[in-house]
Amino acid sequence: MIFPATISPLNLSAQKGGTGNRQGDREGEGGLLTQTKSKTQRPPLYKVLLLNDDYTPMEFVVHVLERFFGLSHAQAFEIMLTVHKKGLAVVGVFSFEVAETKVAQVMDFARRHQHPLQCTMEKE
């Protein structure tokens, strides 16, 4: 069995008219790493807002804040008072999917209990 003559990478690039550089004829590159890492961007965040109405009991709003946002009773009570006095309050800031889920959960829970409580989200 006859094997063809071995051609080294240096000879191969020289035969193709290159400089013989092992990095594929790229001049001016000094290291092994040639790709730069791209920075990943953080996803946009969304504020979840609770809106005041004249019919939803304050205790129900506190319960919603505790149940769906994991707030303590004191935190939930404070946010409920802000909603009551100012008309709305930011309950939390989340990624789009989490904010969308929380809004849907609050709205569904309020409707099932026959309350007109409104919960929305907006880009931060």
C-alpha cells in the first residue's frame, strides 16, 4: 500500500499562495481567541399596578397582595392604603411573562369573587 506524501499545514498554505501563517493567513492577530463575547441585555421590566375602585373591600385587596405577590400583611396594608389614597400603586416590577401572569391571576381571582378590582402592567 502506498501513502501519499504528507503535507504539513505550513506547506499547504504556502502552496495556495499564502504566507504560511497557521491561523489561516490572518495577519495582525496575536492571540488564540479571535471571537469577542457579546454582552447579553437584560429583558425589559414591567410594573404591575393596582387601581382603586369604590366597591372592592380593602380586606380583599390586602388578601390579593399577600396571596399573589407574597407580601407581608403590613406591606400589603401599606400598598392598599396607597391605592386607596392615590388611585393606584406599583405592586412590583417583573419580567414581561411574570407581570402578565400576575395581572391575569389577580383579575381572574377578583372576577371569581365578584369584585371590580383592576390590575394592569406597563413597561418601566
